[in-house]
Amino acid sequence: MTHITSNLRVSILKIPAAVWRILAHSFIYGFALSIADILFNFYLVSQGYTINDVGLLSMVSRAAGMVMGLPIGWLIDRFGSQRAMIGGVIGYALGWAALLQAPALPWLIAAQFVVGACYLLAATAVTPLLALVTTEELRPLVFGMNASATLIVGLLGSAVGGVLPMGAALMMAVEPQSTVAYRVALTTVIGLSIVALWPVLVQLPAVAERRAAGEEESVGSRRLSWFMLLWMALPSFLLGVGGGAILPFQNLFFRDQFGLSDAGVGLTLSLASLGAGVGALLGAPVVRRIGLQRGAALLRLGATPAMLLMLTPWLPLAIIGFFARGFFIAASYPMNDALVMGATPTTQRGLAMSLMSLLWAGGWAISAVIWGWVTPIFGYGPQIVAAALAYALSALVIWSLRLQRSAEQTAA
């Protein structure tokens, strides 16, 4: 343990300042996202919308990723990952401003499409940007730290989000579960998104990779086939299927199944965010010991039994399962991103990430809309089993990948 801690300390000292700026951005932006996640469904229900509408709007957000997936990859390659990320965050904030003023479902759908597309642009651009400012040796650690910065802040964001409507209600002299209270609380999402831009407004310098003479040309000329790119993105599709089956309904699940209050749901989701944040940090030490591909696959597989624990009618065990699900998913996906970035030529990284984002969004959209219709009839059990199965299949595909190590990996 001391040896691992020492190695981790040395690795952290090697991280350039540009990475810390990106991590600060991810922390603040993640805070905004976690508040939105816990409050938006309640905001919709307060206006009289049903769980079907909740599933539909979640589907619209992910469908935006399907429609804009490849154009997003082009924008990142054309304008650079940093500019694309900044543009995505600005669009996300503007989309939320429209979302909170939407008078009817069609307007909500249009605004949600903008929010979904801009979120995906910002989220997709972060990975190539981190790859640009880090070496291959540091990538698993840095990718995990970025995921942790986004996820562990959910501990704070979900807890704050759970009490924000009560504060807004006191300010506005309305009921805590009223539309006005939720709308005022959700305006913090807009403000925090704008604040998150501050650390990344300066130009972030690229880190030159150290390679033997002639390696750069060979890496640049080696291009992966479309089949291989799609196969590498398939785990993201299955991850989206699993996430879309449960995450759009996570707050409603705990309120409906266990009778939790808004604050209780917020505390539960904050614990899950803590598990995800810790998992994202521990992924790098795991893959350092057992290998990047094997570690990514086994960590993803751990989410399957965790999901099945949520079938229990006992609240503490269901919370443990939800906590563990977040832990294993957050530990696995940054490692899978690092695996794909290391095996993909620099000229195709934008395309690879856009395909992964596109298929993830597609899987989420399909799953969310299906379960939005099925859940009122059959309850939450079938979708929990479906999510567990999707995570297991995702792990199997990661395990089956036959990847050629890039020159960057060899040099590292």
C-alpha cells in the first residue's frame, strides 16, 4: 500500500498545470450537472408531466447525441478540443435558460435537444483535450482523476440540490415541491456552468510525446477500419443501455419504492456519487497491476452484481448496490477511454470519441424511452435486470478487443 501511495504521489507531481485547469472545470461543471440530475425530474412532475414524459425527454437528450455525434467529432477536429468544449458549455447554459422558460412539452423537447447536444459536445471534447496535454504514461491516472472530479462533486451537488428547493421556497414564499421553487433552484445550473468556463479560457499547451525517430509517421499513417472503430465503441453503447434503464428514473425509483423525501433522495444520490468518485480514482492503480484492458473489463463486470442488489426491498442493501454500481462504472469507463485513446491514431481520436459518445447516447435514448413506457406497467424490476445484463455484455466486448498498442504506449 505504501508503494502504491508513493507511486501515486510521484505520478501526481508529474501532472502539468493544464490538466489541473481542466480538472477544476470538470469539478465545477460536474457540480452543475449533479444539481440538474436530481431536480429536473421533480421539476417536470411538479408541472403535471408523467413518468412517460420524463423518459421521453431523457430520450430526446440522448437522441441529440445520436444526431450530432459525427458532426461533434468534426467540430472538435476542425476547431480544436478546447474551443469545442467552451462552445459546448456556453450552449448548455443557454439551453437550460430556454428549458426553464418552456411553456409546453414541444418547447421542452426543443430545449432539451439543445441541452443534450451541447452537453455531449463539451463532454466529448474533454477526452481528446486531456490526451493532448498528457503523456500516455499519465493518461489512466489523469482520465480517472477527471472522472472523479466530475463524479465525486455529485456528493456535494446532490446534497445541495436536495435542499435548494426548500431554500427557494422560503425565498419565494411557496411550497418546496412547487414549480416555482424547482425553477429557481435550477437556475444555479446556468450560473455554475458559466463559472466552470473560467479555468479553461486560457490556451492550454500540448505535451509533445517522446517517440523514437520515425514512429510519428507510422502512427499517423496507421488508420483503423470503421468496423474496428465501431467495435471499440460497442461497450459505450451497452453502457448507455444500462444507464438509460435506471439513471433517468433513479430519483423516482427511491421515492416510489422506499418513500424517500426529496432530501432523502438527494442524500442517497450523493452517496452514489461518492462511490463513483472513489471508483474513478482507484481504476488507475487496478489497471497498473493487472493491465489496462483486463482491468477495464473486470471493473465493468463488477457493476452487474451491484445492480442486482437493487432488486431487494430492503433500503440499505439497495443503496449499497447503487453505490457499488457507481463505483464500478466510474472505475471502468475512464480506463476504457484510455485504452481506446492509446490504440487509436491521433488523426482518428476525435472520430473515435464521437462514435463512442454517439453510441452511448443512442443506447441511453433507446433504453430510456422503452423503460419510460414499460416501468408504469411492470415496475422497476425488469429494467434493473436489463441494466445488469447490459453491463455484463459491455465487459465481455472490452475483454474481446484485439488492440494494437500504439507507439505512445510502447514508448511509455
